[in-house]
Amino acid sequence: MIIIPGLNKKIKKTLSVVCFIFLLADNSLSQPFADILSANYQTFSSIYTDSAAGQKNHTDDYFLNFFLPKVFKNGNTLLIRLNSETMSSTISPDSSYSSRLSSVSLPIGMKLVSKNKKWETIIIAVPKLASDFKDKTDAHDFQMGGIFLEQFVKNERVKFKLGLYYNREAFGNFFMPLVGLDWKINERMNLYGIIPSNYRFEINIIKNKLYSGLCYKAATRSFSMSAKANYDYVRYDEQQVKLFLECFVYKKILVFADAGYSIGKNPLAYNLGTTNIDYSQPVYTPLKSYPVFNFGVAYRIRMDLKEEHKDEIPESK
């Protein structure tokens, strides 16, 4: 558990209980591959809806993720992950208005498999810090959330999923029901993911090398701001529809690119404890809808090629 200076005993005790009760599953659990190490860069530019001068917001988002699964003989898997994000936004042509937000989280938990291999239960706890980090880290920056996800494996081609997502965001409690269907349509086409988080239709264009398809992505996250900003917060209701292209360039080294359009809200600043947009934070005010581009590299293990990669994931008794 992360200990944060300044928390009183009651809050510490509450967070200790939350760490064990609330669980969060990563997107890697809803797809037929695991990215052991990945880094990607996402960017967008758009005009402010209330700007008569046509001022634009340019936002760059950087992600770095490390995933360490450990499979046991009975099929249960220990899941440990380190995720980080840094989002920088600037108003142009006046670049003096800029802001940077960051987060780091340590998801840890288990995937439990029934004896008949038909049921999989995923439980992962995730402590997280999300802030502009302009002040000393305190309780405003800490978040705790989770998912309970139950999966039924009908056969090698079909899997059903049902669960509930929770996170204690900077704006309060956030709940979201989850539903999923993984369907290996044929040897070339795949449908997988969790709605409303991340869902994909994938085509294997060149066998086991080049993949493409259509993706829907949605993620709500928040960041606390500094005391100078009255501990206001930024909420990002990210929703995107994208085309993706992924290629193994050397063994398990993968490069990927996405291009699509935002159908959600851009990062917006709100007054602490309210849903009122904070217009004193000019970088985080409403934008017109915009195209989104994403580029990255990963060390990826395709789980649908398990025979080829059976020695890649550590196994224990």
C-alpha cells in the first residue's frame, strides 16, 4: 500500500480496506495478446469552441507500460503492471499557456481459473497517483479503484465476460458495468474486448505478422491540480473510433499506428467538488471534435500463438 503523508488514521484505514476490496483489470486481459513492454505517443489538435480568434489546443500524450504475468501450474496467473502517462497541452499561437499532467499506477492481482478451465475470475488492485505534481504529493493526488471481471470460456473460439468497474476519481466515485464477447471468427478475423472500455475487430492481413482493423476506445480518468489552482481537477472522458495497423518487425517487436476521431470530451478543468467547468484554466476548456493519431512500439506475445510462445511467460508450481 502507498503511504501518503498527511493522511489521518481513519483515511489510512479506509484506504487499506479499499486496496483489498476494489479491483481493476487492465486492457491486456481483454485481448488475445500481452504487451510485456510498450511505449506510445498520442497527439491531437483542435480549435477552442469559445475562441473568436481561432486559438488552438495542441495536446501530446505519452504512455509507458510494463507488464509481468507469472503463470502457475494450475493455470492461475499473477499479474503485475506498472503504467505511466504524461499529458502536455499548449495553446497556440500563444504557447505561454501550457500545462502538464501525469499519472503512475501499480496494478497487481490475480487471474483465477476453475478446474474445468471454463471460468476465469480476474481481480486486480490498482493504487494510483494522478496530478500536475506542482506541490508535494498529498491525499488529493491519490486514487484507488477496481474491477471484478468474470469470464466464461465456451470453447477455443468464444468467451463471454461480465464485470463492474470502479475508481475513486478526483471528482468522486465512478462506476461502470462491463460486458464483453471474444469471438475468433476464423483464422484471419477476430472480435474481442470489453464494452465500453476497448473493443476491436481485427484482421490478420499477413499471417502472424501484419494486423489491421477497427477499434473503439473509451477511458475516463482524472488528475488533481495544485493548491495554487484550489485543488481543482481535470477530467478526460476519452472516446475514440480508430483504424489501426500493427506489424511485427523483428520476432516479437511490434510497431503500431492508429488514426481516428474523438467522439468524447477533451480534457476539461472543473472546480473542486463540482461539475462546473473552471474557465480560469484556459488550456482545459471545451474543444471542437478532432482527429487523433497514435504511434508506438511494444514487445508483444500473441496468446493465440501459445504453442509458439509457451516458454515466454514464467511458470511456477
